[in-house]
Amino acid sequence: MDDETPFETFLKPRLEAIHKMMMAGFYGSGELSSASKGHERELFINTFLSQIFPPNYRFGNGDIIDGHNEKSGQVDIVIEYSNFMSFPYLFGGPRLYLAEGVAAAIETKSNLCGQWEEALATAAKVKELKRIFIPDRDKELAPMLEKSRAFASALGQPGTSPQVTYETQSYSSVIVNEKYPPQQIPVFIVGYKGWQNKETLNQKLKSANGLVDAILTLDPLMYHSRSGASSQGVAALFQFIDGLFHYVQKNFMQAPMNDIYFMPRNFHERFFNSEFDQ
């Protein structure tokens, strides 16, 4: 009986070829080049991400902001949801991203052994951002709705008002039961070169205390994620892509961005306090 899986038969040869192209581009450029940071990012996008993801996804770099007026600083690679907006500075240059439109952030480093702290600092800034999806917006509006109902009742006109439902799940499944993405942006760190054994890789991820969702090293080829997925060899590339797709394939309705980025977070609370608490 043939125990070879579809991965072994079909996917592994393709991924091995892609890995060879990436590493040839990395070592061929000279890793000490002053322009290596941009080259490493573009190499990872052009030879890997853009070749595997559907064409409706955009990969860029720039700053991410949230509705609480916080900013991440420069992020190497930003994967956007395919139905969302972002704002260019110059065409083809860095972009300004709204946190709710970011599916995942990726930091690329030439050598994680010497650049781990730098990658971790960027991850920490990204994780400080708090996205506001419809359930979060409902919670913000709950005090206003309560005041509205109380005011209408005091006037003898109870009427009706929207009911807040903090819906976070779309259907029951052993594998996936999340309707909305996590409030914090997923962060993946990629190193062209990294630690030489999986124990060190796992320890580094654990010591990040939730700031990093997964680490991929290309030489040696290893992957480990907070979800428990872990592999060595070319399977690491497959698990890395699978981990990314867990976050980017969400299909959900966004709250109006005008409510999140144009108005102060406590606008409705201030309005009702000034109108009805006098």
C-alpha cells in the first residue's frame, strides 16, 4: 500500500523549487548590502507570497494605525483583506493601513540570531493596536443605547431601539468557529537565516509572550506557531502559508470606518452625558 501523501507527491517538489529560488536570490544579493532590507522583503513577496496567494490580495509595507490613535511604525510586509482600503504616500511606495483592513503583518530579517530583538520590537508595536470590529463597536454603543432607552421611557415613549448582540461566532466547527478576526493583528516573523535547532526556535516563540504568532526560518527550514503547528524541512513553508490563510480568508462585515477613525472614541458617551445628564 502506498503511504505517500499528496503533499509528498505533488506539493513538496514545487515548494522545494520555490525555496531554492528564494535562497539563491538571498545569497546572490550579498546579505551585507546596505539595501538588503528592502531586497529581502521584495524577494519574499515576489518569489513566494505573490506566487501562492490569489491575485486579489495586496502585499505592501508601511504604517498601521487604529481607531485609538495609535501607530505601529514601519512594518515590512502587510497583507490586506481583499475587500478593504489603504492609502498610498507615493504610488508603489509605503502605504498607511487601517488596522481593521490588515489580515497579517510579517517582519523579514536576514538573520534572526542577530535581529530577533529588532523583530520583537516591531511585533510589540503592532500588537498594541486594537481593531474595532462590529462586536467591539456594539459594545462601545451599548451605554448610549441604554441612555436612549432610559430617556425615552422617562418621556413615556419607550419605543424600540437596536439590540446589541456581541456575536463572535458564525457556526460550530471543531476547526474554525471564529466569525471575526482577533482584536490584535497576527504577526509572523521570517528569517532567511536563523537558529540551528527547533528547540531554540520554540523557546524564542514562547519567550515572546504572545507578541509573535509564528516564526519561519528559511535556513535551516523550520516553522513553529502559537497554535502548535511545527515542522522542519519544506513542510515548514506549507504550514506557514496554511497559518497565514487561517487569518486572511475571513469573510465578515466591517463596521463603518467613519465611526472608528473620524469621530472620537467616546463621542456618543460625551454627547449623551451633555444632553441628558444636566
